[in-house]
Amino acid sequence: MTNKELANYVSNFLDQERGQKAEVAKKLGIQKQSFNNLLKKQNFSLDDANKILNCVGYKLDTQIKIIKK
């Protein structure tokens, strides 16, 4: 999953949870526009995703495995 796909995944999840973007922005102490910019940044990270999801009582489940090619 790319950074952009991760940001879109989080954004879509919040859209399904009606009104969550405004709530997250408020909990992060930023304006909604700044929150939207956070979701659009090129280097959106797992930490960014978890910081956002934590505001609404969720976390990202990341199971990373090393597999042989």
C-alpha cells in the first residue's frame, strides 16, 4: 500500500463515520483545512494514520511479514 492509498483508506473510513473529519481536526487542535492537507501530504505515514484513528477510538492493524521471493 502506498502512502496515498493509506491516506485515502483513512479518509474513506472517516467519511463512512459521518462527521468524523471535523471531530478529528478539533481533537488534533487544527482546522479542517489543515486536516485535509495532512491527508494529502506525500509522506503520509502509519504514525499519521494511527494519530488520526486514535482520535475516534480506532487504530490501524498492521501485520508486516517478511516472505521469501
